[in-house]
Amino acid sequence: MKLLFDKLSAQCSKLTTEEYSTSFSLGIRLLNKKFHAPIYAIYGFVRFADEIVDSFHDYDKAALLRHFREETYRAIKDRISLNPILNSFQQVFHDYNIEQELVDTFLDSMEMDLHQHFYTRSIYEQYILGSAEVVGLMCLKVFTENNNDLYCHLRAAAMKLGAAFQKVNFLRDVKADSQELGRHYFPLVNLNDFTNKDKSAIESEITSDFREALPGIMQLPLSSRKGVYLAYTYYQVLFKKIKSLPAQRIMTERIRVPNTHKIGIMLQTLFFPSNLIQQ
């Protein structure tokens, strides 16, 4: 029965999420259970594409990504795939009416990582749109459960949250991105002479994104608010840690939040009433 294969596919997406991201997995636990499988499916889909461009250095990345795109489109069209990650994603795509444009924009952004090394402001914004903002919109599609009015109302805030997360990731991973992958995401910044002034300007932009995202989090349905707020809080902790360090420090190491601290953040969020959450 296909139901058994669908169950296996969902388990593969969950395993992928748990193996790759402790913080994301903790956030999912605070969502209503009905959202667990759909969000695991979205994460599995974006993680596989990201792994192609970030990790598979001994293989033809362009060919792998092209095949992954073709398999994604075929899975959506046929409503099934023998790739369990894509099989679970296509189900979410149809159940929650995710727009094809969001999928296209995300995959286009992954393709940029194969060819783009230095980013202008417009290309930087285009990349963040595809790599992060549309992923936030896919999740928002799930959280709003086909309530299009609510989706449209929260759309801008979800995009700002995705942008904030991605820019924090850029700062966290700036050493690996620039030195190992040859990617210089921040426009008009010379990473060979990365200054505290450069870092401060980026941090101001991130602070603004977080500020604009928070009211949208507070207006999410209770079924998803705590999980999203946990992710917000985790990234705020990571961001605060990065802000406390000089520019040259983050060029020499990857800044992390210890797992014990992540669990503490989850417990604090879990026992804090959703309707009282404030900054």
C-alpha cells in the first residue's frame, strides 16, 4: 500500500532533519503534532538541495542539482516519487497549496551557489529571497492551513524572519563560505579585511529584520507560535553571541550555541504561555 511508503517517506524526512539540525528539530517539537511531518518534509527537501551545492565536491554538482530539480518537478506532477524525501515533499506541496513559484525560486537560488562568488546588493537580495524567504513562506503555508487571508497578512513578516535567519547563518559561516567555498555573500564587503564597522552594518540590518518579523510571530495561530518563537529565540541567542565578538574572531571560527543551551531555550519557551510571549 502506498500509505506504508508515505509513512516511510515521512520518517526519512524526519531523520534527515534530526541528523542535520538539532535546533530545527527542537523547534518542530513545539509545533502542534499535525505540523511535524509537513515541516520535516520541507526541511528534508531544502536540505538535500543545499547539500548538493555545499558538500558534494567530488561530484558534478550542476548535474546533480539539475537532476534533483527534474525529479522534484516530476514528483509534483505525478504525486509520487521513489525518492522518499521528494515523495513526502510533493504531498505537502499539494496538501497546503504551495505555489510552484516558491519551489522554482528556491532551486534557482541553490543554482546561484554553483556559479556566483561575489554578490552585488541586488543579487544578494535575490539569493536571500530564494534560499530563505521562500522557505519561510512554504512553512507559513503549512501553519496557516489554506487560510489565504491569514497567509497574505503574515507573508511579509515570514519573509523578514527567513532573511534574518539566513543573514545570521552568513555571519556564523563566513569563514567556511569565504575560505572553503569561495563565496562572498555580503555586498561591498572585503572579507580579506573584514572590519568591525562592516560587521556592525550587517548586524544593524539583521536587527531590523528581526524587529519586523516579531509581530508576525505573535499573530501566528497557537498551533505554530511556540515552535516559531523557539527558532526566533535560538537565533537571537546565536546572534547576540556573534555580536559580542570582534570581526576577526568570526573569521577564524564557527560560532555555536551549545546543545545544553538549546534545550534550555526549548524548556523556557515550552512553559511560557503562547499568548503572553513578548520580546
